[in-house]
Amino acid sequence: MDKRFKRTTVTSALPYANGPVHIGHLAGVYVPADIYVRYLRLKGEEVLFVGGSDEHGVPITIRAKKEGVTPQDVVDRFHNLIKDSFKEFGISFDVYSRTTSATHRKVASDFFRKLYDDGKFIEKTSEQYYDEEAQQFLADRYIVGECPRCHAEGAYGDQCEKCGSTLSPEELINPVSKLSGAKPVKKQTSHWYLPLDQHEGWLREWILENHKEWRPNVYGQCKSWLDLGLQPRAVSRDLDWGIPVPVEGAEGKVLYVWFDAPIGYISNTKELCDANPQYGNWEKWWKDEDTRLVHFIGKDNIVFHCIVFPAMLKAEGSFILPDNVPSNEFLNLEGDKISTSKNWAVWLNEYLVDFPGKQDTLRYVLTANAPETKDNDFTWKDFQTRHNSELVAIYGNFINRALVLTQKYFDGCVPALGELSDYDKETLKEFADVKAKMEQLLDGFKFRDALKEAMNLARIGNKYLAETEPWKLAKTDMERTATILHIGLQIAANLAIAFEPFLPFSSERLRSMLAMDSFCWSQLGQIDLLKAGDKLGKAELLFEKIEDDAIDAQITRLANIKKENEANNWQPDKIKPETTFDDFMKMDIRVGTVLDCQKVPKADKLLQFKIDDGMGGRTIVSGIAQSYAPEELIGQQVCFIANFPTRKLKGVESQGMILLAVNNDGKLVVISPSKKTANGAEVG
């Protein structure tokens, strides 16, 4: 740690409780933050890791209305799902709370009131859209209309999801309220604003002059914002979901979510410290000049954590400012941008089902491919390759050899170290400086390169055993075999420390196999971590190979999602390229009756059909579970492609493809004959 500081407060961006978390969140924020915190703890430093769910804002109210539940129902569901996912992946928060807590409501209200009483806000009146039937001002997402760019219907007041254009409500053609369907009117409303323009001078010096060590992407984005000139930003809005503005006459107004959410770091710390005296007073983590504040965020949050939140803290007057904000870029999935609305993601809760016990594999791959300086791509083939060729073939292979051979030749006890050969000395010298190298990288937030150093230590161990071949020497020279395995086990013990910040689950298992009761960062690089005669634990495989079928299932799932998205984006005026009669005739389209239909387990969009095809029957899996309940389809006749290649979907063999049409609302419609037809009849 920087000698200026006695302790570190680490925060990670509050995930929005409107859905589950995916690998992009993990790669961009939570794994890097956890690596850093675990590293500081290993060094014996005082550190607090703060997280929580962001639970206010318009998207949550929209989801609640759509589902016919309350906003609180929505955030309760996803807060618990997100919290459980983080726990499963070893994200070691000291506290993970939420912005709907009583503590947060009071802390955020008091924070606003302090700035209000000190005259740090300005009040402005403007015209905004208002729904006279619902008697409510409309957030941008509550206004829909025709996109002025691509003329698609249903564009939102802030964005058209068809063409991706950023919009304002005023640009929409024939705007209507999503609440009532009525045409909105303009109505005056007053709000409080944080005058960021008044903070521009000190922000420019603080960031551009005093924090040139920040990552180039962070520094560059801050400079761009400052060069464009900062503008006042509203801290309140007209909404019925959020923390009420604590000012008389502000009925129907709540704190804007961007203002309320970062205060959650402070309120969550207070909640923890009030309930757990061992953490001390919460103020030492936020107001003591001996405390270092570090924010881990994604690049879409840079302006809030580097400009807006510091301006809020400075305006309040008693808080420390962030010392570093190591933001990552975005992670793409199989070449395309991750999209929650299009289900183009790998969801953490689903990964845990598909790859049980392989949390460390995902942590490893996401760190090895981390988008630290530019956007990077996650592919399932790379995931499999890194697991099998690095974790299994290098790290796991070395550990297994060292422990199994020790068990075989020395009854599972650490053998004595004999005379060292020149090759032994060279090997020991190779990892003597691993601690210094990793420290420099971890202190500089270069987690991807630090992981390479840890894996390089595994490569050294693997190479050492491969070239000394103790399994052969054991036939003629047991003393030399003992020395080799002693060195191998010392490297293994070093790996248990080096990989702890990155792969906590496998490191814990390795320490159990090596019977390491205690460990700390200062021991890294030492060659006496295990003593001759120490009894080792039971040897187990640290990693098991991932087979092709598990990866193929994930690739097939994404291919189906892509087809579904393409179908949903189909427009009547877009005709596919010409085809031929001969190509059409290659398809064997038949009529069949649905005998049975049921949901495929652990697959939200798949239905499994039992079809009477007039030829003995067949099973077909189709992704239409969000358009039909299974019981709606039993007894119905459908058209299907009989000669479509057989494929496995979620473990079910699908023997064809049901023909579907896509309605203009995105719903899928089964194609059926207009009159009852013999099962097996050809369509042509």
C-alpha cells in the first residue's frame, strides 16, 4: 500500500436490481475488485470491501408494471439472486446491502439535506412531458413513439432499440405515454441541480494534474468531459419510486438514482459498522485522511465516479476523495456486444448450473482475457482451451504429479531435501522474484499480467518435473527423487499463495492437500513453506477436463438466441435474397399433431413437443416458451421440417424444426394448416 495510507476502502459498482448479473459484470468490476481485496488481505492490510444493489429508478418501475407486481417485489427478487451469485463466485464483500434499506434512506436524505442547507444546489424550472390521465410526469422511458431515424414504432424517449439511435422525447413522432396511451402534454416542473460547472476548476486540477497515474481510458474520458465543459445536473425527479426529496413542498419528487446510488457505498459501510463494532466507526473508512478510497467500475460509470460523486463529496465537505478508479472496458460475447434485453449474455446463475464447481475457471478466463485497456471478447472455445490447456494440463497436471508421486514413494510425507543440482538451483532462482513481480503488477491494478506471473510459476513447476522425471529416478536413486519432489512441493505451496487472489476455491483445496494451516503474502517466493516429514492431505484432481459436448451446448444456445433475435428484428419490407425452386424442394415440410408439450428443465425459452408425424412419432424442441403455454399447443396441428438435422438442446434430442411466424410485436406464432390434415402429409 502507498505509505500515505493506513487502510483502504474498496467499492464495486452497485449492480442494478432489474435482472441477474452476467459475465460482463464479473469481468468488468467484481473479479478485479475481489482480486485486489484478497491481495491486500493476504498482505495483512486493513481493507473494507463494500458492495450492494442499486434499487431505484425508472427501469424497475417499468418492469414492475409489466409483471403486475410492486417495484419492491422486483428488487427483492433480483437483490437476492445477485447477492447469491456473487457469494457463489467468491466475491468476498465485507458488506453487500441495498439502497432500499432504512439506513440508506436516512443517510441519502441527510446527505441531500446537508447540501441543500449549505446552498450547494441550484433550483431550475423546465417543461417536461406529463400524462394528464395518469397525473404523472413521464420519465424518458415512459414515452414511446415513432423513431425519427428508422421510423420504427415503439421507440423510447431516450433510445430506439431497433436502430440504436440516442433520442430525446421531443424528437419522437407522435409520442404517447406508456402508462395510459394518452398523448402527453408539456408542463412546468421544478428540480434541484448540482452545479457541476462550479466544480470544474478544482476537478480539472485534481484529475488532470494530480492523477496522471490513472488508467488511460479513465483519464482520457475525464479529460474529454472537462474539455467539453460541465453542466448542472438534476439531483431530483418526478417519480413515485425512490427516496423522497427531504424538503417541504417537494411531494412527488425523489432523489435521482445517480445521486442516491453512490451514497449507498457510505450507507452500506455505516450499516456494517453499526452492527459489527470490530470494523470501527464508519467515518474512519470515509473521512479519515489516512484512508485510501478505490472505486472499481465499468467504463459506463467513469463520469459518475470520477467527476459527479467527487463533486458531491467535495460539496459536502467532510469526505475523502477517490485515490484511484481502475475502470475496465467492455467484454463482448462471441464477437457481439452483451445485451440483456436480447438475452445475449452468459448469466452467472445459469453458469453455476451448467458448470457446477467451476467458478475458478470462469474467474481465470475472465482475468486472463480482462478488458483492462480495450474491449475484449469472450468465446466458449477460448474458455475451454484455457481451462484444458492451462488449468488442467499445466497447473493441475503439475500439482497432481507432485502429490501422487509423494504419496506413492514417500507415504504422503514431504521428503527431505538433499544436495541441489545446478538445474535445481536454476529452477529455484526462476521463481525467487515472483513476489516482487506480482506485487508491482497488483499494486498497479494490472491483474491480467499478475495472473500470467502466477501461471508462469506453474509452468516452472510443470517443466521441472517433466525434465527431471522423478518417476524414473525412483527406480535407482531415491535420494535424488526425494529432493526433486521436495522442491516440487515447495513450488506447489507457493502456487497456493500466488493463485489465492485469483482462484480462491482451488487455492483452498490445494492448501488442504498440502496441509497448509497458515499462509500469507510475505511467504511467497520462499522455499521452506513445507517441512520435511510434514504429512500431506489426500491428493485430488485440482481441475477436470471440460468436454466438447458441454461447450457445444453453450454455442448452440447462443446460436438459437441469435436466430430468435434476428426473427424478432424481421421487418415486412426486408425481403431475404432470392432462392430457387430446387432449394425449396429440398425441405421436407410435413404436418403433425402435438400429442404432448412441456417445458425443458432449466431452459426458459424451450418447449419439448411429442409429435404424431404419421411415421411413428418424433420429438422436436422449439424456442417458443415465451409465446405459448405448453397446454395451449396440445392437440394442435403444426407444420415442421422433417429432414432438419437432429441436434441436442439442453440434453434433449430434437428431430426437426417447427415452422413459426414472427408477429410485429415480436411474438412467435405456430404455422398450422387451415383444415385438419392427415399426420405426415407433405406441404409443398
